[in-house]
Amino acid sequence: MAFHGKVALITGAGSGMGRLAAQRLAAQGATVAALDINEKGLQETAKGHENIHIFPVDVTNTEQVNAVVAQVIKQCGSLDRVMNAAAIMPYGKIMEHDTANILQVMSINYGGLVNITKATLPNMLESGGGDFIIFSSMLGQMPVLFTGAYSASKFATSAFAEILAHEHKDQGVRFACVCPPAVKTPLLQQAKDTIWPKILDENPPIQPEDVLDLIETNLEKNKFWVFPGKGTKIGWIVRRFFPDAIWKHIHKVEGQ
Ligand SMILES: NC(=O)c1ccc[n+]([C@@H]2O[C@H](COP(=O)([O-])OP(=O)(O)OC[C@H]3O[C@@H](n4cnc5c(N)ncnc54)[C@H](O)[C@@H]3O)[C@@H](O)[C@H]2O)c1
């Protein structure tokens, strides 16, 4: 979609792929509503881009999300694209991972998506279409040791995204669910500061630009699942048909 004159709302726009997506769309002439809990990060994203408008918000707060989205639509116009990128990624062995933090991961990564979807999708459906992009993860398709909280939140995200897309089939909105392997963004450090599964070192992190490029390609082809990175789609297929073989390999690599 050529984005000149269009309106995009992006969560997690204060860092990483959300930031890059906001800046790319702004450079193409879109009006971008950049949402994040990190106001400093948002200011950094908007620096030098008059058409990036920042909206500090906690995506877990339903009332705040509803109010901000209403403000965005009033100020910027109907939404042509929504990208859900807000997330956190602390890892941990489930029984050693703080319960409140496990629940917080679900609340941000999945609950935030629910809030944004309920607040934005009606506007897109009413105005006749647009692109609705949801960031899941390869860990939302293939579980790995020590990623329980994050992986569970992304499995929930994948299921929600798939059902949402089918419930709105042929209603003008193009849906995409993005399932990257490790991507070079600040999120990786968050995980590395907790516990890092050795298996994730089997492939080096991919570049955020490559993820965003593939999203555009797949949207144009109306392909819902987006699997950036070499071998990611094959990994997904192998997991579906041979989960025991994958687990055997994971245990061997992790030494437990
Ligand atoms: N980086 C990776 O390795 C990787 C791999 C697969 C999937 N993903 C997914 O891609 C998406 C983008 O991740 P990224 O790598 O750009 O991460 P990032 O850490 O660079 O950006 C995530 C942003 O979400 C924001 N955020 C966190 N909690 C929030 C809240 N409660 N309300 C509003 N904003 C909040 C953070 O402030 C941050 O700016 C995420 O959904 C992530 O799960 C990332």
C-alpha cells in the first residue's frame, strides 16, 4: 500500500521494530500515531518526523487505550494501518519465574493486543479496510525451554490473530501475524538479562528491516502468516509434524 496521506497507529513505537515501522511510514508521507509506555522512546522515534505524533499509553489499561485511540482518530483521521508491536520478553524457568511477572507478560503481550484490537478494528471495518498487523513470534509457534511466560503469551497471540482474521474474512481488512525468530532489537537484551536458551544461538538474530520488508510483501500477497528469516517456515512445519524430535534436540542442546 502506498502510504502517502494514510494514517497508521503503531504500538511499541518507542523502540525496535515499532519505531522503525513508524519512521518508515512517516518517510512515505503517512500520518503516524506512535503509542508506547516509554515516552522518552517515543520522543526519540518522532525526532525529525513532523508527521509522527506521540501518544504515551500503557496498552494493558483498557480505558486509557480506548481514550487514546479515540483521540488518535479525532486528531489524525480513520486508521489505514494498525501494528501491534508492544511487548516485553523476560525469560525464566517457569517454577523460578516470579508469578507476578509471568502474569504481566501475558497482560502486556496478549492483553495489550486485545485492548488495541477492540479499540481500533471497528474503525477500520467501518471505513472499509486497512492492514491489521500482529506481532507474535516463532516462540508463538514453537515452544523452547525457559521461555514459558513469553511463549505462552505469543501462543495466545497467534491463536487470537488467526481467529480474528477468520472472523473478519472478506471484510476489507488485511491481517498479518508475524512470527520472527530472534531479531536484533533491544528486546533481545531483556531476555539475555534473565536466562538465555542456548538453542536460540543456533541462528544469529535477523535484522528488523528484513522483518518489516516481508510484512509488506506478504500483505500484498494476502498471506496471513509472516515467517521472516532463513529456515523459519521449515522450522514451523517440522514442529507441527515432529514435535518430539524438536524437543529431543532442545534437551540435548540445553543439557537437561
Ligand atoms: N526482537 C525479537 O527478537 C523478536 C522476535 C520475535 C517477535 N518479536 C516481537 O516483535 C514485537 C516488537 O518487538 P521489538 O523487538 O521491536 O521490541 P522492543 O523492546 O524494541 O520494543 C517493544 C516496545 O514495547 C513497549 N511496551 C512494553 N510494555 C508496554 C506497555 N505496557 N504499553 C505500551 N508499550 C509497551 C516498550 O516500551 C518498547 O518500546 C514484539 O511484539 C515482540 O514480541 C520480537
